Amino acid sequence: MFIWLEHRIEGPRNKRIKLDNQPLTGEKLRRKTLKHIAWLLIAFATGATFVGYFTPIRDLMPDLATLQAHGWSYFWVGFFTVFTYLNAGWLREQVCIYMCPYARFQSVMFDRDTLIVSYDTARGEPRGRRKRSLSHEEARAEGHGDCIDCDLCVQVCPTGIDIRDGLQYECITCAACIDACDSVMDKMGYPRGLIRYTTENALEGKPTHILRPRLIGYLVALLVMIGAFAWAVNDRMPLNFEAERERTELYQVTRDGQISNVYNLIVRNLDKRDHTYQLRRFRSCRADT
């Protein structure tokens, strides 16, 4: 959404670069201000939505507007607003490269039979520009690979990597480079799939193994987690009750000399429907020894 709004307000990438290099004018100030206001509105909606998971959102929004909300609500809405604005508006791909743990987990879990986005080096090299009128067979006869070195795969990559350099941890497997490369292959009249989902073994001409111990282990672990989650949901008690002793004083002495203990009773209704609860008092006697 941030990139879409930026494209609509400031134009495509080349136009945005020219706008950034221009001196400050009224038109530039207007576009920049409009863009950042739109970004902040999206970031605020993100923060309010997140806090709305924990605080009734029908009450949260009016309370925020009338300054009646709890201080923690303002803090967390502001926290997520600021960091959504910074991460999505300014850091962008740096979040994927340096902050997101997905690539680290991915690199640990994959093997040579894992399906990944890859560039077919044997088919694409040697890369180089050529006339569009040159057929696939003629290009091969002249020693050209299928890659025309248009760099479109690099331009569409959200993390700015060159997939032709091989497997890289910055890749988030969005497959934007596949779509871009296939569109170029269609225009050139070449077969699709120069960049495609494949495995390292397949690229080397070796067989790909689908059922392997690593994959079976992941499947078993996933089924166990799904089963545990289903059991926890099914066994869930729709009522939570807590009795907390007053910490300011251990006890009170009444006028008739009785000992009185003060407790805070907290009843949480975890069901979607309203319920009426009845609190009863039970006395237990213990004989002195």
C-alpha cells in the first residue's frame, strides 16, 4: 500500500528520482506532504487495528478521539504507527535483509531438493544483448544464452538482489523475478522458465527427491502442532477467575475482633456471549490441634 500510494502520488520510479533531485518547489512540497500524510494514515490504521485486538475497538476509536483512552492505548497505537511508517516507508527492503528472521530459518531448513526460485545458469549464460529479430536458434548458434541482460529481474526485486548470482539469503521467494523474466522471454520468442521454481539438484541434472527424511520430519512436527492447537481450543474454558489478595495490608481487624482478609476478584468472560455469574461464599472450619 505504501509503494502503491507513492507510485500514484509521485509517479513511477524514474519520475520519483527526478522529483527528488529537483530543488524544493511548491509542487514538490505538495506531493511529498500528501505522500507522507497518506503513509501516516495507513500506519495509524495499522496501529489502531493491532490495539483493537486487545481493547474493544468500538470503544477504542471514540476514546482516542476524545482523549479518554488509557495511556497504554496511546502508547501502543503510537508505537505501531511510528514503526509501521518507518519500516514500510523508509527502511523497506532493509527490514527483509537485516531484521526479518524468515531468511535465516529458510536457509537452515532447506536442502538441495527444496523448491526455490533459481536462475538457470546453463541456459542463460553467456548473457548479452542482441537484436529482437534474432531467433532463439540463431542466438544459440552465435553463442548467446537466453538471458538478454535486461536487468528487469533486478529492478522488480523488493530486496534489490540479482537472482542470477545464485541462491542468496535476502531472497524472500516473492517470484517477481519469474514474472518479469517470463514477460521478456515472451517478447523475445524464447521458452519461459529461465528463472523458475526448481531445485539445486534439478539445475545440475540430478533427480529431485520429494519424499525425504527432512520433509517427513517437518510434516510430523506440523501435524503435532496442529493437533496440540486443536486440543487446546477444544479444551478451552470460557471462564477465567482470579482471586488476588490485597497487597497493601495483610489483614484487617473488625470492631468485634474478627480477622478480615481483603481479596480482589477478577472474572473474565472468554465467550462471545454475555453471561451472568453468581458468586457464593463458603466457610470452612478447621479444628485446632
